[in-house]
Amino acid sequence: MTDLAVNAVGVGKTFGTKEGDVVALTDVDLTVEAGEFVSLIGPSGCGKSTLLRLIADLDSATTGTLEIFGKPAKQARIDQDYGIAFQQAGLLPWRTVGGNMALPLELHGVTKAARATRVTQLAELVGLTDFVDRYPDQLSGGMQQRVAIARALAEQPRLLLMDEPFGALDEMTREYLQGELTRIAAETGAAVVFVTHSIPEAVFLSDRVVVMSPRPGRITEILPTNLGPSRTEALRESTEYFERVTAVREALHGTPIERANER
């Protein structure tokens, strides 16, 4: 057993196309500790989602080694060590909220009684206790994403992988769910790897922000936020928060903003 939720060493990914090979990732070294919240940020096409897919064993690395809790990614997937949520909730419209939450448990042979108990716990965790018998088309976009998060947490994974889960939501709902996600991560103790294009979102959520370069994607800087465990709405108005947002923006653009504005 290891305290590292993710340990990537020299990871690279090359895709073969009719026009030739495309290097999506190169020489990625990254560790994520158990219980840590890490965001991946960078320009479109930099390999953020590709790296997440490699961690999830939805694709295989071309070079390097990747371990999840000390195991190969494939074994971690088989052992249900992680849950995953995407930008679209992807709920089954013919199943209720509770039925969607229970789907991973049902697929793995968990008894009906145990599923019902776990759904009750999950609905309370994501604030949907009064909606377990509703159907997805009766929910707002934000509520659907909460169902998707609950489903990803159904089997109590130690790692949660999230690929821009709030990207399609309005700003007010997005900020609300950011606060909810920090609470859920704290309550479950799961490590989180979170892909986003939003600098403020990455800073608000994360213990560390991983900045990636344009393709071929590589890590150019890893910035700790040092904002403490409590991520309340008041944090968004703090000097420390604005300083971290500026630091990530400068790292992302590759040059201090003050110098860039002087040119």
C-alpha cells in the first residue's frame, strides 16, 4: 500500500493518425497524495483529459509508468479504486436519481438492501434526499451533475477523477457546486484529480494546481495554493485567493502579467 493516489513517471502518449504520429503528452512526472485535491489546467489540446484517461485506464501510456495506489492503472480500475465524472452527467433517463446512483453497485452484484442503504447515504451527501425518486429530466443541470458525482462515489473510491464536470453550467451553479465538491471531498477523504479551463476554479478547489503546456503536453509548473482546508465563499474575496489566481495565470501564460502588459 502507498500514500500516493497517483504516481506518474516519464509518462507519454502518442497517437497514430493517417498524417503521422501525434505526441499528446511527453515526460509527465506527477504525484498526487491520498486525500489531496489536484487540478490540471492548460490550453485546449494540451493533454489534460488524455492524462486523466491514462489514470483511469481508459487508454494506455506509450512511455513511462503509471501507478494508482501502488498498482498498475488496469488493476486499480478492476479494484474500483477510483470513480470518474465527465462534463456531461450521462445519466440514464429511464432510471430514477436513486437508480442512477445505485447503478455501479448493481453492476457489481451488491444486494438490493445494501444498495438502498448506500443510495440514502449518497443522496444525503450530495443534498438530493428529496429527489431520489425523480427522473433526470426533472432535475436542473447542476442537480444532474450532483447525481453523477454521487454515482462516481457509490463504491467509496479512494480517488475521484473529474473531467470539467462544471464546464457546461452557469456561473452561479458552478460556484455553488465548487463549494459542494470541496465539502464532499473533505467528508469522503478521496483524492481528486480535476481537469478545468478555469483558473479561479482551479485555485478555489485545489491543494495544488498543475500547469500544462501546449501540445506536446508537459507539466511546466506545479503551484501549491496554501489556502487551508476551509473553502468558503468568503475565500473568493480574499487577497490570498487573488494572489494565487494571478500566480497561476502568469504560469499559464509563461510570463509575468506585469511584464507582458509593458510590451
